Amino acid sequence: MGLEQIKTRIAAAEAASGRDPGSVRLIAVSKVQPPERVESVLQAGQRIFGENYVQEAQGKWPDWRERFEGVELHMIGPLQSNKARAAVGLFDAIHTLDRISLARKLAQQIAEQGRSPQLFIQVNTGDEPQKAGILADELPGFLASCRGLGLDPKGLMCIPPETGDPLPHFRLLRRLARENGLQNLSMGMSADFESAIAEGATHVRVGSAIFGARDYG
């Protein structure tokens, strides 16, 4: 589909939902994409990118950041606690804060490095045992614990179950954010970002619809 078509659809979804133009931030998910595809999207003007793996991001983004001004890098995959140091040094936002041990590591690294990525708490809206994220009823206590460590999460993130309607999950995340005084909602991917925008998404994570199918070979 391509970058420009996705941007056009985002603008239309903003208008249809009565949202301000530009109120939704597009995260181009560049994990496991060939470098030439990512560079093409960079040259087209996209500056916000999402990565799932710290080591992969470390291997490719320092060079691109030197060549392209204004790159903003978001961690959108599960983050191991032992990668917290590298993640704080590399990413401008971390969308997958999901346990207190990670919160402690991030707080330590933020204090040591003097660098504070924007933080999102991942919520397991489908209560799926195989999926990362805290449960919805755990959010108030977890948020209080994070703040007690000196962290200041700004939003919530979810990945709805692969099957079924994502809309109830978007609505749940929106309600949780409202109840807990959080402004940002990271939700919606290639197949459902327009529905997410209608429910208040501030960040949508789109990969294959921009870059094409991934080759994991």
C-alpha cells in the first residue's frame, strides 16, 4: 500500500472521528524489514519508527540517525530487563512497560543516563496467558508503583487478540486511560488502525501496510 496511502487514511479517520488533523502519530514498524525499504520510507519523510528487538535496532539505527535528522525511535516489542540500559540509551519511547522488575531497571537507567524515554504501560486486554502486559484490574496499583519509583508513564498500549473484534479492546484501553489520567493510547495496527483512531488512538503502529510483507527467512 505504501506510506502516502496510510497517511491519507489516517487523515480521513481523524476527520471522520472529529479529531484534530495530525493528532495521531504514525509509527512505521520497521522490524525485520530490508534496509532498502526502511531507507526509502526515511527518504519519503517518515521520522517515527518502531522496533521490537533492542539488538536489531542497535545494529541499524545509529547510522540512519546520523544521516536523517529528527528520527524518533519507539520500542514496541517485549523488553527484557537486562536490555533496559541499552533501551533507555537508544529509544525515545518504550511502549511495553509490563512488570515491576522492568520498572525498577528503567528507573535506575533513567537516573544514571539522565535520559527519559516516554513510557507506555502495556495492558493485556484479552487476558491471554501467552501475551505480555498487565491485567486491566492491576493497572491502578501498577501505575502507583511506577510513580513511586519516580517514573511518569504517559499512556497505555495494547495488542488485541489475533482473532475476534479488536474494538472492545480499544474501548477498554480508552476507558482505563481516562480513569487513570493518562493521555496517550498506543493501539491499532495495519488491519485495524482506523477503528483504533475512532476510539481515541494517539499512536498507531503500522508495518506491513507501509513496507510490504516481512521476510523472516
